[in-house]
Amino acid sequence: MYALIWRAIPGPGWFKFLVCLVLVFGAVAVCFTEFFPWLSDYMPFNETTVGA
Amino acid sequence: MTHAQAGHNVPLSQEVFPIAYQRGPSGMGPRNARRPSRGSAAPMRPVAWLIGVLGELLVTAGLVLGLFVVWQLWWTDVEGARAQSEIIAEMDWESAPQAQAPAAATENHGPPPVMEEPLEAGGLFAQMYVPRFGDDYIKPVAEGTDKATVLDTIGIGHYVDTAMPGALGNFALAAHRTTYGKPFNQIAELKDGDALVVRTKDTWYVYKVTESKIVYPQNVEVIAPVPGVTSDQPMPEPTKRFITLTSCHPMFSATERYIVHGELEYWSPVGEGKPKELMG
């Protein structure tokens, strides 16, 4: 899977590495801003209120 | 002769699977050469590929889970603390000239002015000072206890339909004890007699802690107008002005709730300076 991505990126090795860094940063950013906030609503450990 | 050299002489099927071919017994006889293409080696390739992809997916899932922990325990705190201090700065109550008066405010023990409960959820109406949590502790208080719009983003939430600051009844608040700026992180350090100072735009309300306890989440009587009176009992008319803080307990868990009760000691208009509890 990761080998496929590596092969799909054109250019020399250093360029591939840079593109990978950008891809990793993008994936982390999507996780932090979209995925994790959504996921945290289903996590049980953030409840601070009594009742409903 | 090596296997690589032997590869030039064998049928096409073995060139397609050169690795499997190299693993085979040495020699280039037709019997040996044919074995990989017919036997276990040929179907092994897709299986090995599948296992490889599965492994990569599992490694990825592990990294994402680890990243989630980093986000939850660290990043929500970074964002929350920044957002909360920005909100305090935007409210800009400190810069009012009368708030700079050097003298300690007079202590009024009569009925205090009580503001109306904000109609819209998320409406900011107060700031909270807790000297026990540090001299620079100021957190915004907003209407409602919705997690996404108040507790995660603003800080301290006011239970809808409970009393407002200074009113007879129970001014009930909730906030995170861990993560999201954790306004009530040190709630367990509060001792009886500690000051809980609430400021609305025009009035200081100084409450003193009277009780700390741990209850279950379903024990809603802690935020009743008279704390401790359960719903199956007749609610007496409240004669005291309570404050109640709720947060999670134990930390990083939702099993129980940490509860702190307090009672109003005095109030003073903002124009006369700060309460003495905040002067130290």
C-alpha cells in the first residue's frame, strides 16, 4: 500500500520524501480538525455533567 | 550455474515468479523448474500481498489511535486554553476604569442584584475566579452544558434553568477536569472556606466552599435549588444562595462526578474595586 504510493509519486527520491511529508501533514490535519472531534463525541470519558 | 542464470533457460511461467523460482532446489531440470508455477508458490503471491496490506493497515490504525490520544490529551488543551483566554480578552471587562479601583470592595450581605438568564445557549454572561487555582485563573461562563458548543469551546457551562449568580437557589456549573482547557482541573484541591468568585458585568459574587463530595452521574439532586433534595421529595422554597461545581471523577473517566457546593458570602458592585479574595 505505502509502496504503491511511493511508486506513484514522480520525481527523484528527495522529492518523493517531501511529497510524503506534505501528505502525512495533511492526514494529521484532517484527523485533528475533522475526524477526532467527531470521534470524541462517542468517547465516554469526557462527561462532566450530572443528569442527561 | 546460479539460479539467476538458469532463469534464462526456463519457460515463461518461471520468469513470472522469479523469487519463487530462486527458492526452489538447485539445478535446472524441467521437473524442478516447473514445480513453483504449479505448487504453492504461485497462489502465495496474492496472499503475501494481502497480508502485507493488512499489516500496513493495522500499523496505520495503531498510529491513528496513538494520534487520537495525543489530540485528546494535549491538543484539545492547547486549543481550549487559548480559546478561553481569548474569550476573556474579548469580553474586555478588566479595562473598565472603575474596575481598576485599588481598594477592596465593600461586602454587601443583603439580597444581591440578579441578572436574567441568557436566552440563547452559549451566551457568555460571567467570569469565574478561583484563587485556589492560581492568581491568574479567570474562565468564561456561558449558558448551557452542551459539550460541543459550551464545554469544549468556551469553558464553564451553566446548567439551564438553575439559579443565576446571587439568586436564591443553586447556581450550578459544569466544566472539564481534563482536556479542552480543563477549567476544573484542580477541583479536588478546593477546601471548605475557599473562595469561588463569580463576576457578571456589574457585580462581584463571592461564594465560599461548604462541601466537596463524589456522586454518581444520575444524582441530579446536587444541582437542585436546595442541594440534596431528590425529585421524589417536595422541593422546599430555597432560602440560601448556593453555587455547585460539577466535573468528572476519577480523572479521565466518566464513572462518577466530583461535586463542590458553596454558599454566597457577600456581593459588591464592580465599580468599588475587587473583592479582597482577589487582592492577594
